[in-house]
Amino acid sequence: MGGAKSSIGYVRTEMLGEKPPPPTSVGVIGWMRQNLFSDILSTILTLLSLYLVYSVLAGVLPWMLKGIWNASSLNECREIIAESYGEGTEAACWAVIRERFWQLMYGFYPSDMYWRPNLALILLFAALAPVLFDKAPRWMLVFSVAVPFIGPWLLWGGTIWTPVAAFLGFVIGFFVNRYVARATGTLAGLLAGVVAAIVWWLFLAEAFSDALASVLPLAIETVESRKFGGFMLAITLGITGIALSFPLGIVLALGRQSNLVIVKSLCVGFIEFIRGVPLITLLFVASVLLNYFLPKGTEFDIILRVMIMITLFSAAYMAEVIRGGLAALPRGQYEAADALGLTYWQAQRLIIMPQALKISIPSIVSTFIGLFKDTTLVSIIGLADPIGWAKLIQSNAEWNGIVWELYGFIAFVFFIFCYLMSRYSMYLERKLQTGH
């Protein structure tokens, strides 16, 4: 037996095929075991949460699904509910949304002109596409340039030469900036361009517009700002505040980090003052107090005043968000820009600001969402935003006493807008993630 060769092998001569993972560790079951029932505490919390969700839905869903859509008043709605489901049954009266839907959307805006805000909204989406998504055709940048001027003209009406004159102010400022920057420097060129544009807008644009309007009168009917309302007003204020506060916030953040004492002091003073004052106070200033400081007989559009205050308020918070992104960058990024021989503005444009903005994306979008929701505060100063319209509808004898249906619908629409903004921020973070 000692001389016989052993037939037992200690090294496998062939590989075994891969086996599928256990069914309890993959798919829905695996996710639930890992995230919901991983231990005793997680299991208890999961069961309590499910019970809470069930309790809420058990009361809300029947109330929503039994709702009445065809009624002309709250009393009629209650009568239909009592006939259909019996006395004492609680059900939603969605008829108020059906009856007042267009007012919640457009306020007092003339119904025969709804096509104007609708067209402005479509053009806005076309203008945002090349800015938000790099796969959009580059020719769509034409909309990005034109919509800031065409959109207000569609909403407020008037002569077409007014937005043309406003656009020419930017053209004049651009060429003055280029000419002066070549001769003296970037900062002097920037200041000269801004001054030239302001001079054009304040003293020459109106005469230019009136002269062309007398020769070639191309105009649409004017709509007063007091007729704006509903979600159209909220979207207008939100989009304007977001679009203007972002670049202004960048300028304030850079100014706060500037080595120039006067520039830094002005930026710090502005940011700290605005952040220390509630938005509702600024809105009251825009609505009431501002008229006391203007020359007698001066007409200053109420929505324009509110836009300015909302923009300034949001810009102060945006500046601090962007300053946090700038502070998070390693010092080596600034030193690398200096080593390459880049100027201050070249370094900011090519190296510093892209990284700072990428770091600040979650906070920037959170500020945008907060700004969009804060537009509901304008109802306190008499503008008929969705909340203001809800109060107007409740004051009507036909719908006096209705609450949950109106505010639930308004909350749902705001949730859709804010949810889309948050999802886009997550998409942008994944797209710009270069850590790998």
C-alpha cells in the first residue's frame, strides 16, 4: 500500500461555473432586507412607518377619490355628496378647481389673450433648453438671447420697439466694453460698458422707441400689471428672480473676497443688510414706502418693484452660497492659475468659478427653490398670486368655507415645480462628477 500512487487530487483541475446570488439578496427582496429589515430596530421603524402611511392614506384617498367635479357652489357640492354617499360623508369638492382653474392660472389677465403668456412660457422652455442641457441644438441659443426681451413684451404688450431698445442697450454696452478694455483694461472696460448701457436705457431708449413707433407702429394691446395673477405671476417673479440673482450673487461673492477695500465693504454691507431684513419687509418697502422717495407723479410698476426686491434678497443669499464654494477650493487652484499667467478674470472664468459652482450646486438649487416658494408672500401686498387668489375665491359667497381643495391644489403645483428643479440638480451633479 505504501508504494501505490494515491488517486486523490489536492488541486482542482477544472473551474466551476458562477452561481447566481441567493434570491433573498438581490432584487426587491434584497433591497428590502438591506434597507428596511436589516436589524430589529429597522424592522420596528419600518412597520411603524407603514402603519402611519396607511393611516394617512386610508383617510385621505377616499376623501380625494369621492370628490365632486361638477358643481357651481360649495352648497351644491355638499348636496351632491350627501345624495351620492349619504349624509355625513366627507369628500373633496374639486369643482372649485374646475370652476376657477383659469383664474388660478392667470388671475385677471384677459381671457382672449391667454395665448400670450402661453407662448411666452413655450419660448422660455426653448430658451432654457440649450442652457440646461448640452445636447440641445446650439441654434436654440437664439431663443436664449431673444426671450428675455420678447417674453416681457408678450406679457405686458405695447410697442415692439421697447424690447428692441432694451436689447440695443446691451449691444452698446458690449462694444463699449470691448473698445475700452483694449485701451485701458478689463475692469475699466466693464465699468464703461455698464455706464454706457445705463445712459442709453435712462435717456435715449425711450426717444428711440417712440421715434420708430411713429414711423412703423408695431404693437399689441397693453395689459396692466394689476391684472397679473395666479401661477403666471408666481412663475414670472420666480424665473426673473432666479435669472437675475444668480449673476448678481456671483459678482457679490467675488466682491466680498476682493482686495479692494471699498468694493469689499460695499458688498459685505449689502449682503449683511439684506440677510438681516425679512423679505416681507422689503416687499412692503417696494409696495408702499418706495413711492415716498420718488419724484411726484413718477409711475413705477408694482411688479417691477417686487422683482427688484426679490432679486436683491435672493442675490444676497446666493452670494454666500457661492462664497462657500469658493472657500472650499484648495489654495493650489489659485496658485495654479497664477502659475499659468492668467489674469484675474481669466482664472475665475476658466478655473475657479466652474469648480466653485459645481461644489455649490445643491445649495444653489435649494436657494432657487426657496425663492420660488417665497413668491407667495406677494399676496400680502395685494398682488393676486395663487395664495391671493385662494383668498379671493374663499371670500366669494359661492365658495365660502372651502379650504383643503384650494390649498392642496396650489401645494401640488408648487411641489411639481420644486421637484423638477431638485431632480435637475441631481442630474447636474452626476453629469459634473469628475472624482472618478
